[in-house]
Amino acid sequence: MAVHILYPERGGGALNGARHAPLPLDEALAACASLAAALGDTEEIAAGSAVGRHLAAPVLSRANVPLLPCSAVDGYALRLRDLAGPGPWRLPVAGSVAAGSVPPPLRPGYAVGIASGAPVPQGATAILAGEEVTRLDALAHFSRCPMPSENIRQAGEDLAAGDPVLRAGRCLGRRDVALAAAAGADLVTVRRKVRAALLVTGDGLLDPGDPPGPAGVTDVNGPMLRALMDRPDTALAAAERTAGDPHGIRTALARLAGQADLLVTTGGLSVGAGAGLRAAVEALGGTLHFAGVAMAPGGAVSLGMIEGAIWLGLPGSPLAAFAGWHLFGRAIVAGLQGRTARMHKMVVSPVGEILREPGPAELRPARLVGYAPSGRALVSTDRATFPGRVRPLAESDGLLLIPAAARRLGPADLVEFLPFRDRGYA
């Protein structure tokens, strides 16, 4: 079966053995979004275990929060009408109200001690904080008359019963767990995890612990991509490595595609005779959505479908594989989880001059080094991009997106920067 090019080469030509005009970056991202339809399967799990998972149904507040009017401070509840005439005022204290108790109505002419979060007694119209009140034996001395409803939290002020407090599609964060608990939700409905598989291709690859050989190359992409795919919303069903022979690649692709929603490969994207992975996709009756993106490194990134699984082909150099996952892999996972991927961006300026040759848009590792007097972030980057080097990636804080048209950038220029969320997870 022929491979169907949804974004054909500008000027025509067959897939294998031909050089295709790369797809613009924004079009490639749009193709990922359109291909990744939301998974239909869901599950209910404890809200406290759902950090990083995506809601398939909204979380509704089960009741008003607060349920009843309650105190915002530790202090004294009173009736404003009892503070008649010029102050200061004195009122006898009729006991105290603890959080979780059911207080009796406040008698006219009395004040009552009240704890933060405790329900306000019927009849009380304001609360003064304890530090503003002098207590002498059974009398409370007030030097200030509070405003009506001062320090009283009204019922439903935080959450109203039945209101959606967390909407479907949201990726739950740790602060959201607090909101779900406040809403009374012990369980939340989330989309099932994306089943992912990883295939590393290449001849003579060594495990990181193997003795170095004269011709062998340590497999960097395997451990790196397994770490990147170790996400709360993704389950890595299988990770394999195969040599570059066509039969082995086809066999591995067919086996892994049958157990995955997303199949990620690295290496084998050359466009010479056989065309490696692209030829294997064609042999398996797959569909290719694009073969190449106008970016560097990572220009060989490819996207397709194999037996119902989305195939994301990443190049073999570590920086290119990382950039491909950072841009496209995360976007696909987001789509499968029912949300639109948001690319986190900053506008920064380089601290020194950047000179580059004409070429596609460039993703260059960069470090945040400070801030300009205007408050704009400043970044530092190496003089060039080296796709095979790992140290610059590990020491960077994000990727500097240098437009294709840019030949010279300096401290006065504004450049987009894609920050990593933290040093341990991109």
C-alpha cells in the first residue's frame, strides 16, 4: 500500500528516495493536534493520587463552602446595635464557639469568643479580631466599632453548591487537589493513561554501563526518552532497541504498534535507499502525515499512523530527539488526554551577540542568567548548536527559538524562549 502524504512535498515527488520540503513548525504542531483525538476510556481515582492526570469530567462542589457563615479570625462575635453611643464599650462574654460546633443564638447585650472557622451564632453581625479586644475577667473591652459583617465569611463565599470548580480537560496540579478536597470530591474521573512504546534503532548501540568499544556508541536516547515519557498521564508499555535492518525494524514496529496509543522511535529517518523507518511505515500500510519539519536540530521529525497507533519518528542525535519530544511528543500526549497543548513561552533577550548562517528556525539550548533593568529575562547560549552534544542540554534552562529569518541577534532584540518546567522534567 502506498504511503499517503497529507502534507505533500511542494513540487511533488515520491516519498522514498526524494527530498521533501519540510513542513513549517506551526503546521507540524497543528498536524499533531488534529491527529491526537482524545482517548475515550476513563477511570475514577482518588483526587490525592491524580496529580498530573487529566479530568474527563468536571469536579462539582457538593455543598456551599463555607457551609454556614463562619469567622475569618480568632476573636469576639457581637451585635453592632449593642455598641451604642461613644466608645469604648464593654460587653459580658457568654462563653466561646469552637470550629465544628453548633452555637446557640447570641443573646442581646453579650459578646461571645469565637475561633477561626467556627460558625457565627445567630444574631451576631460582626467579629473583631482578638488582638483588638481587651479581656478583663468576664468582660470584653472594645475600643473600635467594626463594620457590618466584618470578619464574617458568608456561606458559599468560596465555593457555591453545584458549581464546576475544576473543568474537564484540566491537568490536575497539587493546588487542584486542595480545591477538589474543599469541594468534597474524594474521587475524580480522569482519562486513562496514554499507552506508549519506544523503539530505539541503530547498529552497535551500547548500554550506558557497557565498556566502551572502538566503534560502539552509547545509547543516550533510550534512557533520555524513557525518562521524558515517564509521566503521570503516560504508561510506557514497552521499550525496545533494534539494529537498522529493514526486517527487524518492520517486525518491531508491528509488534509495538499493537500495544500502544503512541509509538515513539528514534533514529532511522534517513531519506536514502530504503528510507529506514519511513519505508517500514509504508510496508506496514501506515499513513505518513509529514516527513520533516523546518527546524534545526530535528528537521527529520516525522509523524504518521501505524495500525491505529500514532507514530512519532525522532532523529538519532540526542538534542534533536529531545527537541522533537519537547515540541511534538508532549503535544500528542496532551491531545490524547483531551486538551490543547500550551507551549510555555517567555520573551527574552540574549546577553551577547548571536550570529548564524541562513537556515530553518533553530532551537538552541540556553541558560537564564539574569534580568535587564526593564525586568526582561536574559539568556546565554553557545555560539552554535551541536546536536550530538549532551552537556549543553543538561546545563540549559530551556530552548531559544531563533526564527529562520534571523541572522544576527543582540541584547536589544526580543526572542522567544521555551523554558523547561524544572531541571528534572521538561
